[in-house]
Amino acid sequence: MIDAPAEDLLLEARDLSKHFGGVSALDHVDFHIKHGEHAALVGDNGAGKSTLVKTLTGAFQPDNGDIWFDGRTHRFNSPLDSRRVGIETVYQNLALADQLDVAANLFLGREEFRLRMGPFSILSHDRMRRKAGDLLMQTGVNIPSLHDPVLNLSGGQRQTVAIARAVGWGSKLIIMDEPTAALGVKETGHVEEIIRNLKKKGVAALIVSHNLRQVFELCDSIWVMRRGHIAAHRQTCDTSPDEIVRAITGADTIGAV
């Protein structure tokens, strides 16, 4: 059941199912995010969160169901298809090229050239570094040198590079999988501030997290998954951490909407 007018919805999944052999990873899932909303997706390991994200972004193909984005139905055959319409995903492994510098990672797959001649093309490194500096400044990311390979960066710096890459291309929806799972307190605070700035700019976000403190501070709504189902959907202001934990564990059914 949808609790918002259709014109308010940015992303909507209708009746999504996905099976791997005899295992039902997604079972008739209905899910949505409004324009500008920051939503959380929570649940135990194996609940179906990663499968849902990968199905929404084209890494997996659903066995049945429909995906709507920005008022149109879409069939994403790959993450590149979802990126083209404005969905960027920051995976838990960050998907960075360790040996390349910061600017090259920000332009990965979107390289700019001084000369296009097939295998003899020449990259415009200066232009990409200049634009990379502007991009990081707009995102609020502080990286000492754009020439350093990302391998030499701290965990927090690597995370912010991945987020800046996602944010910087006019994206309408940013999906973040455990954005602060391996970070210290200071680095976590910086990443959370970047997420708050996304909210101020009206960029919608889906945050997959086990950190309920973070979920309640950063998100407008919470979706709970359990055993491939949506176990609950609540507005953050209308629920509590205890209630969400009960929904995650199945100790108490508070109902999906």
C-alpha cells in the first residue's frame, strides 16, 4: 500500500520478487522513496536488503514486479542503466580503483579527453583535476592532494571520495550501503554531515545501515526487511528504536504499509 500521492514518489517498487534457486530473497516487495526524502533500510543479515538494492539498481534482474523512477517505469539491465536516469550507489566496498588518483576515481567511467582517437585517445588530466577540486569543494570533502592514489587515503577519505563521486553528477537519488561501517567517530561525523548537506540540497537518499542512532538522526522514514519481506515501514518521528528492533527480530509485528 502506498501512503503518498504518486506525484510525490521518486522511486517505487511494486511487487518485486527475486529467487535464487529455491531461496526467495525478495517476496512481493512494495517499496518507495519520495522526492527529497532520506529513507533507511534496516534488517538482520540475510533479510534481503542487499538483494533489494541490487534489484533496484540493475545489478540483479527481478523475477517479477515493476520499478518506477521519476514517474516512468524502467527495466534496468545493469547499474549503468540506473545511473543514466539519476541513481548513484555507494557500495560497501566503495568500488574505487586503488592505484588511480582521486580525480581519476571521481571521473571513472566519465573520463574527459583532449583528443579522442580510439586506443590513442589522450585524457585531459588537468581539466579533470580542476573539476574534481570544484566537486569536492561543493560536497564539503577535504582531500589534501588530488594526485594521491586512493590507496594512500584513510578509510574516511576513501568513503567521502566515493560519496562525492555519487553526488557530483546531478544525481536524483543516492543509495549508500553501510556508509560509516568501518569508520572512526570523527570520520563518521564527517560522512554524516555530507549526508545532511544532501538533504538540504533536496537530494533523496536511501541509507542501508545497522546503526539505529544514525538512522534516527539522518532519516525521515525507516523500512524494515525480514526474510525477504517488508516487515514494517514507519516515519522516524512516529516510532522508536525499540519498536524497530522488535520489527527486525520478529518479536513484535508492527505492520508494513
